[in-house]
Amino acid sequence: MWQALVRTLSTLGIILTAFWTMVLAIFAGAALLYAAKQIKALRNQLQHTSEASLTSLSNQHNWVLFEHWHKLPHALPAWFMLDTDSRWAWRVLHFNHLNLIKLFYDDYYKRNLGTQSDLNGWIQMSKYWFSNFRSDNSHFHDDEIQEGLSTLRQILKPEEGYPQEFIAWLTENEIIPKCVFENKIRES
């Protein structure tokens, strides 16, 4: 009788041990999945921080180039048309805006950071930044706006470095008007 009781308790102990081992294995698996998700989120945040720092440095660098452009040789093909303060100012202004938009674009589409509401807000703000370049704008035919449009057209060429899918996204969302890519723009 004692042997049967000991065997029953022993079997029950083995069953309970197996049950708790399974429960602990499930918790360990869940903890591992949670840790992997946190590592991915941390990696995305690190990429964002790194890209945001590079964007800030790029924008600062553009302002330094603007301040000293008359002392610099034409190091890039795009710089040959930059022979006035105004043209350099347009270039810096466009790069600053496009770099910020690109940072958010990468955050939303590549790193899954941000919400649809955030995206819509950035699209609206970006449309406002480039609103003078719409052909239905009353200022569109001003010489100064045409100069900015010409500079924008130059910046959106593939050799300037913006990916084609980003440029396509800009035009699909009507941030950059399609007229930028038309030959009707008079070059300054």
C-alpha cells in the first residue's frame, strides 16, 4: 500500500514537474519574443537617431556652404549654375526641407515609426513648404519663384542622391508639383 502511494505521488510529482516545465518554457519563449521585439524597436530608434543626426549635420553643412560659396570652386556639376546668393539660398532651403521630409519618409516606410496621422500631417506641412511652385499659385510666374523652381528641378535629379521611390512619393502626394519635371520651366 505504501509502495502504491509512493508510486502515485512520484507519478504525480513527475506530471507536475513536466507541467511547470512546459509553463516555464512558454514564459521563456514569450520573454524571448518580447526581447526580440524590443531589440528591433531599439534598432529602429537608433537608426532614426543616427539619420536625424546626419540630416542635421547635412543641413548645417549646407548653410556653411551658402555662407562661403563665393570662396569655393565649382566642386560639383550642379554648382556651376549657382552663381548668386539667391540661387545658393534656394538650394539650401530646398535641401533642408527635403532632408526633413526624407527623414520622416524613412521613419514611416522603412522603420515603421510614426502613425498615419503623423504622415498626413507631414504631407500637409510639406505641401505648404512647396506651395509657391504650383502653377495655379499667383506667384508662380515671378522670376524669383522660377529661379527656385529651377533649383528644385536640379536637386531632384538622380545624381543629387534622392532615391527615385522618394521622388515618386513626393509627386504622388502632390508635395512636389508635376510641373517641376516638365520642360515648360524656363531655366534661369
